Amino acid sequence: MDQSVAIQETLAEREYCIIAVQGVLCEGDSRQSRLLGLVRHRPEHGGQEHALFLYMHRRMAITGDDVSLDQIVPISQDFTLKEVFPDGELYILGSDVTVQLDTAELSLVFQLPFGSHTRTFLQEVARACPGLDSGTRDPQFLWLSRYGCTEPQPESPTPRVWNSAPGGSNCDSSRPNGKGLLVDPSSRGQDKPENLLTRQTKSKSEITDMVRSSTIITVPDKAHILSMQKFGLRDTIVKSHLVQKEEDYTYIQNFRFFVGTYNVNGQSPKECLRPWLSHGIQAPDVYCVGFQELDLSKEAFFFHDTPKEEEWFKAVSEGLHPDAKYAKVKLIRLVGIMLLLYVKQEHAAYISEVEAETVGTGIMGRMGNKGGVAIRFQFHNTSICVVNSHLAAHTEEFERRNQDYKDICSRMQFCQVDPSLPPLTISRHDVILWLGDLNYRIEELDVEKVKKLIEEKAFQTLYAYDQLKIQVAAKTVFEGFTEGELTFQPTYKYDTGSDDWDTSEKCRAPAWCDRILWKGKNITQLSYQSHMALKTSDHKPVSSVFDIGVKVINEELYRKTLEEIVRSLDKMENANIPSVSLSKREFYFQNVKYMQLQVESFKIHNGQVPCQFEFINKPDEESYCKQWLNANPSRGFLLPDSDIEIELELFVNKNTATKLNSGEDKIEDILVLHLDRGKDYFLSVSGNYLPSCFGSPIHTLCYMREPILDLPPEVISELTLMPVQTEDDGSRLETPMNIPKELWMMVDYLYRNAVQQEDLFQQPGLRLEFEHIRDCLDTGMIDNLSASNHSVAEALLLFLESLPEPVICNSAYHNCLECSGNYTASKQVISTLPTFHKNVFNYLMAFLQELLKNSAKNHLDENILASIFGSLLLRNPAGDQKLEMTEKKKAQEFIHQFLCNPL
């Protein structure tokens, strides 16, 4: 996800976020998440200035409300950024990058995730640094050699005007003892530039030491020749042919993989993990260890940082097999979902192209209490993707679990080293390992019957009622995946600290919630079991050991294959002009609806000349298409006489709906498909948009007594463009309503059906049900509304988020913050809002207070509701000053006081 968009919303005029990367600020034993944004400022007097903006943030940084500025570090003459090498850690390609930022005033150490995005970020920072002579190799740019960069050209050394905000502090550049991995510190030496020789002259142990800092590519190192960062046309052709001829120079070698999953129920580690991770098995070559519910606190739910990450990371590192030395390749976490990847020390040189991503499937797609994390990497010549997911809970919610799975598959995308290639999805890997608390339950049997079958060890009889088995058989999820036979008793739910089934009031039926599945060739499962010895949680951990056949390169055969390809290319005539044919050039999207994806596709067939294609910007436009449109892939490479399918995806969201409602924008666009060294092709996109209450202003909806789809387009346009402060002057045929009828429909439904609903506003609904709710609201067919309480609740939140002017108008934002904590003054600010906005605010507060009267049943409290509704009702105005953490807390406090006091 591009988190620079969230930063951009916090910037002032003439400031632009070039790129952002998520990192970890290291201060002694402390590890705090930070979002680093490289920001360019163009003063009115000309020139340009750069600075690093450091933000505290939520993991799902989607909008400016999700980040708060911590400090600004100007990139001036005394600015340096260099890679540091923590003692006791093995250097492997794919591990996190540790960099030290120094200025005259402060020194900070960050860990940045290894991958193409971090490489690009560091390149952009290098270009922003002033006064770097092209013939100078300053120490602060040692990391450039690691990423295959050349030194940036100098820019005008314009004086910086940004001042560093308070909060900077010095921190130790080396990692404290006890937090390293189980490796031999003596295995690493300090590599100087003069020592960066070709790997053909090095031993295997030296290769391991150098693999992070050297960019020298040799023919035997196939993993690295396929991960070179820059690809000309010839390089791309070579790579494509190498992939096609892979079987000519590789052989299969088995490696032992340990895959484990554990829902820890928010607990800290209380017992040794070796009975789970290493007891009774040979030392694995690779460890893939996943956790769910790492932290159940409200702070972890709404914000990213948690001390539990370090606790469980240390517990795992100490529990790895004692007969081998391991290095951490990657750690990725989304709230309570964490995945760790380790490899044996001797395999470090053969790991490459490591990328990690997260997908939150919680409420509004933003909260990471449910969702998935994944790590993909190349091991020798085999691509592997490991996914850890925590899907929706509760027995009856299997459709929601299915939707979570599909969302993770569709939204999880990994950048490729070659930027001209489209992102990789989970399915585009040789081997996929999927683990986690999938939450599928036993259905149709009562609790006592389930326990009786378990006592009889009739697991196959019980398995017939397993929801995951039933859904896989119906081909709704995990199509093409395999799961081993379940020969162990269900892993959920136990009384914590025991092997006794749940004795709480809810008395949950036992279920195989925790599962491990796989997909790919040359995979043999050696074991699949639970581990009853661990009693920390109400789940039992599960493990599976695999022998996985990995494609390993025969160096001699590889060299011969490469030489043959090069000789063939030397004979090829590249002077011809590339030419393609398109299966379709005109596209019509009919009846486009709010937040409902439509896809049209076409094929590009290439002629006899290899070519690269890309959709390019039209003159004076910032993007190749309008904001509601996307081409996937938008660029690529075609071998002679080959085809590729392009999908045009149209999706209207809160950012584009208002102008489509008003008629200021239409579903019309022209795409320009450009061939490198060839001609341009023009594609026409058109369609019709069905106006929606989503994206319509509050006052507009109040004047619409009829459903929006029953009104003529010119009336919708007039009402949408009407200024927010407009009061009825008596000239309109109909008197406006006090609040939008659509808002009343949703709140009334929840008031009648959901005031005692557990996890309301915290558990997502179903997408198909949202579409049904939207259609009922837009057509006025409220009697047909039939959906789950969670779907209606999420629709209400999406409705509030889609308002172009928030319930508390932007003009009142700062007044609200100033009087936060003073209820009398706060009520006075609300009284100054436009009538319709004031009515909506009071109506919502009254409804939320009704929910709090039922907190014993729905488990809601003032803090949860203030956190959820604070950023929806009281939004930081777009383009205003940076949003500080204190502002965010004041916004929540402002809403909090209306929940606790009579209106």
C-alpha cells in the first residue's frame, strides 16, 4: 500500500511527499513504529528543499487521520544517512536494513524492511542530498553500493527552512545484547569497498557475509541475476528466455520446512516454545512461524506498536532447533497477526527478492484485527509465498471467512525488483504455504456430540462436519490447496492454562480453527500435529513439517544455457519496429455503482519483435487515467508472438463519487498505450454512473425527499453543487428533512435490531450485503432491507466517511480541538454548525448513547466509540497543517464528552 497518500493529506501547500517507507525507530531497548516520508518543498522564491518527515502512525495508514507528525529532519549539508551493522547478526539478503540518520542536532537509528520499495526510498533520499560531487564517495552513501545505485547528481544547495520538531533523541547504533539471533558473531567481517570482489573468488562463508553489501553479479548466482534492479530490453529478453528454459539448468533438491501457527490470545510467552518448535524433529532448513491475537488491547487495535512483538520474537528465537544456527530473514506484523521467517545460516546466500505485505480485512478494510500478512522470497530458483491469516470469528460467519480469504488473495500484492513488471500476487508463486487461525468451525453438531466424538477419537467422523472441508469441497475457498489428514483433536477452545474444554458461560464447541495448507509441486508433508503441552492460550499451537523440492541451479548447465540465449540474441534483428494488435479498443461500463468493482479486459498480441508497453500520461495530466480507473498491468514486456491480458478496473470510492454525482465528472477517458520504439494506441473508455447517497453532501440529501435514483440528473447536480451554508429560502417545492432519510434508515435498523449486538462497529460485514444496503438506500426500498447487523453498521461508517464535508464542518475543526475537555464550550461549537450538520451530530450522539446503555451485552464503551467515530465526524481538513498525536487525542476527547454527558 502507498502510504505516501496518507502523508500527502497532512502537508501544506507547495509540499509534496515523494515516497514513504514504514520503519522502526530503535532507541535502546525500545522499538517504535515510524512512517518516514521524503517531502519536497518548492518555495515561492524558487528552488527546492527536502526533509524527512517522521510520523507516528497506525499500520493501515490510508488517510491523513491515520498519521501524526513526530518530527521533521531537514536534509541539509550536515545530513548523513548510512547503513550500520549490528553486532551478532548474520548478513543475509532479505533481512531488514539498519540505517543511522545523523545531523548536527540528533542521531536516530531505523530498521527499514528489505525490498524494492526501501531501495527506491534510499535512492530518492540520495538524490535529495545537496552538495554531493559525482566523483566523491562519502561515507553516508555506503548503502548505495548495496542497492546497485550510483551517486546522485548534486542539486542546488538551497538553504533549508524546516526546523526539527521536538522529540529527537540519540540512540545506540548497535542492537542490544540478547536481542540478536542464534548466530556466530565471528561469521561477519566489516566489508570495505575495496573488498567487494566478484563472488567467484570467495568461499561460501564469505559469500554469506557479503550478500547484503555486494552488488557484483556472477553467472553462477542465478538468484541474483534474476533480481537485478534495472532491466533494459535486452536484459528483459534474457530473463524471459531463462525462465522458459529453467528445466535445462536446474535440478530438484529437498529442503526441510517447519510451519507453525499459534493463536496466543493476547498473552505474553510464559513457557518455553521448544516443545512446539524443535522437539522430536531434525533441524529444519527454514522456519515459518505465525501468530494471531498477539495483543488484544485497544491500543494495539487502533495503533500499531505493541511490546508483545519483541516478547514473542525473542521466545521464538530461543526456541529454534539447538542443532543449527539460524538468521531472521523477515518479521512482518499487522496488529496481532505476526509472521517470522528464519533460515539456516548456510542457506543465507541463496535467499533473494524478499518482500512482505499486509492486508487488513477488519471494519471498513482498515482495522487489522483480522486479515493476513505474507512474506514472499526466492530460495535458490524457487519462488515461495508464506501467508499467515486470522479470519472472521463465530460459527455462523463462514461466508465472512470466505470473503476475508478472497480479499487477502486479491489485495495482497508484492512489488517486483524490475519496476516495469506488475506486482506479484499470492497465486504467482511456485510454492504457497498458508497458515493461521482460519476460524472455520464444526457445524450441525451440538457441543456434547462434538466432545463425545473427540473422546472416541472419531476425528474423521467429526471432520465431515468441518466448515473448511465443506467450503473447500464447494470450491469457494483454497481451490487447489491441500491439507494433511487431521489426526489430532481440535485446537480450540480450552480453558487457559489447562487441557480442559471451555467452561465459560459461552461454552464454545471445540473446533479445528488453526490450520496449515499448501499448494505447489514437489511438496511432501512429514507431520501435521497439535502441541498439547503448551497451555498459555485458549488455542493449542499447530505445526507441520514438509520436505519441499526446490529448484537448484547447475552452474555449468546454466552457463551454457545463458551463452546459447546470448548467441541467439546476437543474431536477432532488433531494428524492426514493434507492432501489436489489440482485441478491443472501446470499452463501455454500464450502470457503475458506488464501491462496486467493474472489470473489462482485452488482449495484446505481439508481432515478431520483442516489445515493452506502458500506458502513458496524456499532455498536462498527472496520471495515465482518471482516479476511478486502473489498468492491470499498466506496463509489461512481450516476447515475439505472445499475448497478455489487460484488465481495466473501474471503482468509484469516496474520493471520486461526489463529482460523478454532480456531473462535474463523467465515466469518460482516453488511455494511451505506448510501445517502446513503437507507436501509440488509443483506447476509449465510457459508461454511466448511477448516483448514490454515498458521496453526497448532508444538506443535499436533506433536500432529496425522493430516492436519489428517482431524481433527474439536473436536480441531483443542482443540489450537490449547492453551498453547504444554504438555508431554505422558501423557493423550493418541498421542505427539507431534518436529517438525511438514508442516515435515518440505517440508524433506525440498528436501533431496532442491534443495540445488544456484540462487536458492533468492530466486525466487518459482507460485501454483497453492503451492495444490497446501498441499493435499498438509493432506491428507497427500505422494506427490502435484509442484512446482518454488522453489514448495516459498516455501511453507516462508510456513509459517514464518504461525506465530502464531514458532520462537523472543516471550518469548526480547530475550534473543536481548542475546547476539547470543556463540555459547555464544545456544545457551543456544535450549536454554530449549519442546521443539517447539527441535527445529524445530535442524532448520532443520541444513538451512540443508546448503545452504551447496553454495554453489558454489546461490550462497547465510550473509548471504543470515540476512537471509531472521532476520525469520521471530526476530520482534519485536507491540506491543513500536520496532524499531531495530541490533535488526534483531542478529537477523540471531543467526541468522548458527548458520549458521557446528556445532550
